[in-house]
Amino acid sequence: MDWLAEFPQLAGRDLRLMSRTIDQYYRSFSRAYGDTIEAIFRPLLEFLLWFERLLIQTPWWIILLVIVGIVWLASRSKAITVGTFVALILIGVFGMWEDTMRTLSIIVVCTLMSIIIGMPIGIIMSRSNKVQAVINPILDVMQTMPSFVYLIPIVMLLGIGLIPGLLVVVIYAMPPIIRLTNLGIRLVDKEVLEAANAFGSSGWQKLTQVQLPLALPTIMAGINQTIMMALAMVVVASLIGVRGLGQPVLQAITNQYFTQGVLNGLAIVAIAIIFDRSSQAYGKRLQRHREAAHG
């Protein structure tokens, strides 16, 4: 029975040996292919830097009018539009405009990437229960894994900079758009699909003209959650070189600057509320439009 008493120590030793072997292989892989993988993402980096420069170098009042205009078109709410205007003015008054534009640029790019990658995966999941059974556990891991853990393999592979930060944010923020695209398509009324089949619609026509339009309010909820999760990663991503509102918060933690931390934190909250309220209002407008069309 001695082996039972020694089992935890033996198992722990074997696990440490295995983890060291995996670490060595991953380091070798990083040295061999890190530059190649980084080169693949270089066009994305150039686009992000261009978009960031555009937001920073454009006169602040033009950016302000554009954002307020987009919020008004999405929400058609005077309260949300005025709140957006006031929040952005206060961000400028407290000297956080440039950092806010940097954060805005990476959130927009990460959200677009999440939509481009996540929606097709959600569509494939909606068409096959087997695919759904395989992908759901992966999404569970992506959503429950501590955010700091994502930094380890990506930093080992690509080092510190914007691209590793971008990938960390996308991986963390993508599950909601995948799940809710899948859910939205699955919730489309079967009678509507039968009517589309009766009219001889192809699979592509059913997807683009029936399923996606009817699932759009649910998909918008997924986009909303993706944006919220991306904003939640802003401070964590600042640890690996992502500039924006996260870096002053990190500096405030390090140097115990209470006011700096609170102000930049409130700016992140303001951006989150603007995105949340405007996207929710747009989703509700889509829902009302759908109900009116069916009514």
C-alpha cells in the first residue's frame, strides 16, 4: 500500500516532466514559426495602426459628430445620443481623448474580426448537431478560462505588441457571437423555412434572405456581448503592450494613482454604455420591425 501514499508525489513529478516537455516543444515551435505567423498578421496590424491614426489625427469635433450620428442612427433615442455627446465631451475635457480613440480602434477591429470569424462558425453549428456538440465545449473553455492564461501562449509565440493583444481580445470576446448566431438561426420558425422550401429557395437563399434576417436581433445581442467582453479585456491586454485606456489604469495600480485609475475606468465604462445602449436599441428596433412584418 506504500504506492498509494506516494501516488500524489509520483503523479506530480510525472506531470511536471510532461509540462516541461510540452513547454520545450512549444518554445521550439515559437522560434521556428513565430516570425512567419507574425508576418501573416502584419496586414491586420497595418490596418489597425491606420485606423488608430485616422481616429487620433482627425479633428476631435469631426469624430464626435460621426460617433454621435452613428449612435443616433442606431438608437433613434435622444437620451442615448445626448448622453453619448456629454460622455465624449467629458472624456476630452479630462485629457483622455487620445487613449479613448486608441481603445475605440482596437475594440472596433476586434469586434469586426470576431464577427467575420464567429458568424460562419455559428452558422455551421446551426446546421449540424454534431458540430455543435464538438464546438460547445471549446466555447465553454474559452469563456471560463482566466483571461491572463490567454497571454502565456500568445506572448511566447508572438512576443509583446498590438497583434498579441488583438488576438487575446478576439479569443476572449468571440464566443458570444458564435453562440447567439447559432441560437438565432435555430430559433427561426420552421413554418417560415417550409414556406421558403415551397418557393424553391436554395440553401444560400434561405440563409441570406430568411434565416439571417430573422435571426438578426439575436445576432445583435451576440455582437453586444462581444463588444462588452472586448472592453473587459482592455486592461489585461495593456499588460502586453496594447495602448489605450488600459495602460493608465495599469499605471494607476502600479503607482497607486487613485484619481487617474478612476477617471480612465469611468471612460471605459462610458464607452461600454454607449456601445451597449445603442446596440440594444438597434436590436429592439429590428425586433419591432420583424414583429410588424409578421403582424
